[in-house]
Amino acid sequence: MLPAEEFYRDRTIDLVVPYEPGGGYDLYARDMAPYLGACIGGDVKVVNEAGAGGLLATSNTAAGEPDGTRVQIVNTVGAVSAQIGGADGINFDLGELSWITRVSAEATVVVAAADGRFESFDQMRASENPVRFVSTGPGSSDYVSPPLLRQIFDFPIDVISGFAGSGEARTAYLRGDADAQVLPVASTIGAIRSGEIRPLLVIGETASPLLEGVPRARDLEVAGQPQRETLSSLLKLVDLSRTIVAPPGLPADRLEYVRDGFECALSDPDLVAASAEQRRPIEFMSGAELTEAMRTVLDADPAFRQIIQDIT
């Protein structure tokens, strides 16, 4: 077998995005691709494989040839939740994938229409009628987060799913057919800045000035220890927001070479600066650290796991 450096020289690598072009995951991949190509000595092509709320591509990666020519950016919140819940259509075991790196630890945000019925998360928590959350379906953070918020903060919800994308879902609550959505920070900033939507709660950590003063889930009081443990599990999962994986069984030398390539790319000052300017921050985590963190989230507390299983 060729040494990894020689194998990757002038070879084309597919960087797979599990959604249509134009979204946050796609933009992250396109930002990284030229830097990764320079670091590994080959060509990196972004390939969009949309379907099943992001789960189709991950199933394809799990069944892919472990030769190092396919890597994928993953919606970790959605993929972990789908696996824990045994969602229909998954054909992967996240514990068996070759984990490369974390790209970002992007927080998610509960948002509502600026002229909607909720002006604060306190109002949402106090609602006697179900809060109508929109979702693109299983495999997405906007599907799994609302039931977890219901358990943690004790307020009624309904989840309306089946939207083709987050833009279509947003239209539903902007026109008053629903109330709210849970989205990554980068997917909300433009609409928050324009005054179209209002941020109500931040789940995770963010330094965005547009979210100053918005309550953090970690800081809010909850009813008891079970709710606190479920919140802790959610925060640990969100901390793994966007990750990179390869098929199971990637040879050790190629795994380390690709990990080193991503570390090289994600630490490039030009990429880091451009990503920060575009409000798509890079938050690198090594492959070894990520593998250990994934073991932790896949073994989440029983209450968290039960909620996920109940909704999938």
C-alpha cells in the first residue's frame, strides 16, 4: 500500500455535504476545500448528497470504501439523535465511523418571528398552548431540540415537520402558521440583523454581538436534577455541532494524514480570519479528542436517550 502522502498526491477527494448547496454546512465545506487540498497535496471537490434530513449521506459514508477518498461534514446533533432514537432510514453506527475533526462548536438559537406572539423565552415557557416549532425532519437539530426543551423547561410544544429546507420552514412562522425554530447561529444572523426574526434562547456558547443579552440555556433555572442532566447532555451534543468523518476502517496512516490535513487547513490564518468575518467560526478539535467526545454523547444520560427514542 502506498504511503499516505504519496497516495493523496494529486488525487481527488470528495468532501460530502449532506444537504443542498447554499446552507451553512455547504458554505463551511466550500470555505475549507481549497485549504484542505493544499494541505494534503490533492484536489478537494465538494459533493452535495441531500436526503433524509442529512442522514442519507451519512449512511452512504458508513457504507463507503475506506480508502480515504471520501470525507463528510456531519450535522452531529441530528446524526446522534437519529441513532439514539433508531430513526427510520439510518444505516450507520456512529461509533464505527472514522472521526477526523470538529469544524465548529456552533451554538443553536431558538428564534421566532419579530412580530410573532413570543417576545421572550420566558413568555414561551409560560405558554399554556403548545408552542409550534417547525422542522425539516428527523436528522436535524430543529427536530430533536424542541422535545428536549419541553422536558428541560416544562412547556407544551408541537413539532411541524416535513419542510424541504430551513428557508421554507422559516416562511411558515413568518406568516403565522407556526411559532419558532431552533437553528445554528450562522443560519440566523442575517435574519436577526434585518429584524425579520427575534432570538429568544441560546443553546451552547457564542460570541456573536447580535446575541448579547439573549438568555443562555445553561444559566436558566430548571425544576430538578433530571432536567439539569438532560440539559447537560444537550449542551455536550451541541458542542460537537459540525464534524468531519470518513468511512469505518480507514487505514491508520491515511486517517492520521487526513486528520493532520484538516488541522493544517483549519489553523490557516487566512481561513480562520475569513471564517470569523463571515460569522462561520472555526473551532478545531483533534480527531482523538473528538472520538472520545463522541463516546460520551452516544452514552448520554437515560432521560435524554428516552426523550430521543420517544420522538423518533
